[in-house]
Amino acid sequence: MITAFALTAMAAACTPGSKQLSSGIDIANLDTTYLPGTDFYMYATGGWQKAHPLTAEYSRFGSFDQLQEDNNERLRSLIEGVAAQENEAGSIAQKIADLYNSAMDSVSLNENYAEALAEFLQCDGYQSSPEITAKWLAEVWPRMERQGVNGLFGMYIGADEKDSKNNIVNIVQGGLTLGQKDYYLDQDEKTVEIRKAYQKYIADLSQHMGFAEKDAQRIAEDVLRIETRLAVASKSRTELRDPEANYNKMAYDEFKQQYAGIDWDNFFGNLGMEGIKDICLGQPDAIREVEKVMKEETPEALQNIYLWHAMDMVASYIDDESRALTFGFYGKVMSGKQEDRPRWKRAVAAVEGGLGEALGQLYVAKFFPPEAKQRMEKLVANLQVALGERIDVQDWMSDETKKVAHEKLDAFYVKVGYPEKWKDYSELEIGNNYLRNVLAVNEWEIKDVIKSKFNKPVDKDEWHMTPQTVNAYYNPTTNEICFPAGILQPPFFDMQADDAFNYGAIGVVIGHEMTHGFDDQGSKFDKNGNLVKWWTEEDTKRFEERIQVMREYHDSIEVLPGLFANGSFTLGENIADHGGLMVSYQAFKAQLAQQPLPVIDGFTPEQRFFLAYSNVWGQNIRDEEIRKRVKSDPHQLGMWRVNGQMPHIDAWYEAYGITESDPMYLPKEKRVNIW
């Protein structure tokens, strides 16, 4: 349950005797045809939106995407520098170079993909006899599982939420190519259209990969039927947000007895996992349905869904037509994109995905100076003080709970920039064939996770993002906040900008991640990362009453005609945005008291704080992408991370003189009052 954001960067202050720092605010980003109290989002970001119209490549383009574009160019320069030189066989440089070059070699991809694909699918004699189908299921499918192909459920090894120092094997719902159950069950016109397009995509890709038209149609029918069965039994994204309801720990022998419809010894043995002691089962109803599917569906239908998951997984790593088919569905239909990313960006993403920390070492050495890490750690410490002050003044929290909350805050494990120890890729072999390379990476990653985590204690020094990632996260089971180097750079962190900008940008990000430790999910984990009650019943009740205001407010937001936001699904992120703003603003005001800042470009320091925050979320987005994110993204849309938050922040009213006559005005009794 790692909670990621995709956020900003670090703070700078104007010290006595130093030169005057800039505001960091680009006035061109504003659109002053809007009034702050009418539509603060457009007021703060309308100019940016006009200057950055959506290109055919994007379904959404915002400030984070711009930073990712800049980062892609940096990564490309590093990779191509390595790829152009002579590299020792087996070295990290050789692996980076060969993975990138194999992705870029379009001639070989298009001319030679069939051999590697046939080797992967092994479909000679496809469904010509029950014996051949049984042999495929017994021999080929287990090999595909070791190569990362998804089956009908999910398995991972992670911290035991009630014994957070130790890892445990988790079995969870899965098997849905479209990600969440809504796509299979909702009956609105747009979702029905997506299902029809999905079925056509299955048939088209299957036929392109060598299956006869009638077989391709049957594969599509079997896949949609089985995945719909799994969807009915699966929990929604909102239901998955309740950690207690998704924690069911039992001894492995008991688990095998209760869910005997699946050969668990065979499944785990295939992955080299012997000696399992306990299992944490996430969603029992979904696994019950998998048992029924395996019993009631024919072997031929099971082969079809496994084949589909395999074909869908590798479609982007073979010929251009396969890539065009998968982009046509996921890119165009699901997101509204009009044009695929250029090949070099996809190749950079492949290296990033397969050799992320190896690439991260090169990135940090060139682009992340030690002083940036030091400044960030200092800023985090300032925000911890501010959050502690916010805890102290909450009238809904008892002294008993405040004491434990401080203990949890003090126990935050802070990670900045890059890991102290790096992954060892020595056992990963990379050659010249792109598909084989991708499969080798997948198989290596599965083995590496099992080797490092299975029946092992939790490694608190593990990073869940690469250093070059433009994002940040909070992990409740280790009580850690992490800020990779990739996000600690312009336009989000500006060493030449003053505190108003940096506290409004990266400061809110830091506060956001800290607040996740006390949101509707994080508040259920103690300072050691264990899922246990540490709030009093009275405090919990008062907290629930207050967050209900946030839930109902966001439920009422109509993001498209007839389509409303999901206040329950986005609750944790909305609470964190609110807390991030409140905590960072308090820290900013403390700094302002020590080092006053001038009015710049007609804006007070307080006004610039809120402009800096809003500029983080400037973006353009297509309707298709909005619909997809409402179903799948626990974060609110960019516009509503501004217009959905400002009406609940008293300091914003004061900074801009918002009154009852302004459309965004909310009476004080209707505002969220948590932090």
C-alpha cells in the first residue's frame, strides 16, 4: 500500500547578506481574465495551459510531464553515451547498451520477431487435441509465469502488515487485463464502447500473432467471459483501500486446505518457493472464483486466457504492427492519444524499467549534487516540526493520541535522492533480441525478489522507486517518506527562488507524504508500520466525521457531464493534499517570521505560495483520459487538486481576500477541518 504522489522539489531561503532570490513564479503562467475567487486553477495556470497545448502524443500533459520530458532527454544522453562506446561483456554498461540498442533496432524487430515470438508462445498443434492442450498447460504456462505473465490471481512478497519487520507471501485478486472491475461491469455508453473495442483488440492481435480468424474470435470470447467472471468477484478500488478488510493471514497448510481447488504446491514450486510458513490472503471471494473458473472452464478456454495475457504482455516488444495494435487500444481508445511515443522514448523506458538502479547510478553521479540532498533533508526536518505543531493544536485529537502521533512522526524514515546500496545485476544476461531481453529481465526480477525477500526480514533500505523517478511516496509498513532525485530539480525545485515558491511547491509535496502517515489508511499503522489501532475510539469517530466532509465535497464534483469524482476512492490523496498545504504553509510562515520576503510582481509571499502549489498541477487533458483516471487513479484530477482544495484553506481566503461574493467561497462550517 505504498502511496505515491508525482510531485515537486526543494526549498531555498534568502540568507542575510545574500543576493535577492527570485519569486520563481512565471507571470506568463497566469490567466488574469479569471478572478482568484471564481476559478483559482485557471487564474494560476491558464497561461501555462495555452502555452502547452496537447500534442498528438499525449492524453494529458502537465508540469510533471514536462519534467519527465526533460528527464527523458537526460536519460537518453546517458544511455546513448554508453551505447556508443565499447563495453566489457557482462558489465552494467554492456547491459544498458544492448537493451537500448535491441529496442531501437526496428529492422531486426520487424524482420525477426516471428522466431522469438514462436519460441515464447510454443503453440504448435494449438488445441488440435486434448493431450497437446494439457501438455501446454503443464509445461509452457509455468515457464510463462516465471517470465512474468499474469495468470488469474496475483502473488507478491511484502511486509506483513501486522508483523512489519518480516515479509510474507501475499495472494491477491488479479487476472483483469483492464485493471479494474468497472470496465467489465459498468453499463454506461462509454464503458460499453471500451469493452467492444477490447474484444476487437484481442481478436486482432491474436490473429496478427498467427492464430486463425475463428481461433482469434474464440480467444476473444473466452477472455472476456473469464475476465468478467473474475471482475464480478473482485473488490473495487475503493474497497481495496481498507487494509484491515484485505488482511487474512493463515498458516500455509490451512490455506491449501481451504482453497484446494488450486495446486498451490505446484504454483509455488514452479517459482522455487519452498518452505512457506504463512500466507496473507487479500480477497478471498476472488480466489474462490478462480477455483471455480479452473474447475468449470475447459482446458482450451484456460489456455486461451493464458495465451492472451502472454500476447498482450509482449505486444510492445516485437514488430511495429503489434505495437500499433496495442497502442490503438490502450493509447487511443482508453486514453484518447492520437500518436505513439517515438521509439527512443520507449527504448529509454525499457532501460529504465529493466535496469533502473543501474541507470540511476549514472544519473545521480551526473545530475544530483550532494548539496541538493543536504538541503532537502533540512527542509524535511522543518516540515516535521510544522506537522508536530499542527498535531498539537487539533481539538479533535486527544492528548493520548497526540503523544503516539508524535512518536510516529519522530520515527519517520526519510529517504532522499538515491539508495545507500544498489541492486546487483550480475546474474542478468542481456543480448541482442529485444523480446528475449524483456523476458530475461522479467525472470530475473522475479528471482531477485524471491531471493531477497522470501522468508526474509524486511529490508528498510530498499527503494520502491528509482533515483531518476519524478515522484515521491509514503510507505506505511516501514513508516518511510521517499523523495527521489528525479523530482528535486526545476521547475519544481529552484535554488534561485525564495521560500514562498519552494514551500508552496516541494514543501507541500513533503507535507503531503507526511500526512499520508495520518490519513484514513496511514492512521491505521503505528510508528513501527504495524496495522494496529493506536487512536482512541473517540478520536477515530471525530476524525471520521471530519473526513466525511472531504468525501462528500469531492463526490459532488462533476468532472465531465454526468461523470462525478469518487470522493471515497480519492479520500486518502485529498486528505494528504489538504495536510500538505496546511503543514507546509505553517512551516513557511515560521520562516517568513524570521526572514520577511518582499512583494514581487504585485504578489505577496502568501499569494506566491498558493500560486507555486497551483502551478504544479497545470495541465491539459483529454476527456478519455479523465474517464480512465476517475476509474483508476486515487488522485484527483489536476484542476481539482487546486479548486477542490483552496476553498478549505483559510489562509488562501486571507491571501486573496476571498469573500462570500466569490463563487469558490465556502462557509467556514462547510470547510474541511483536519490539519
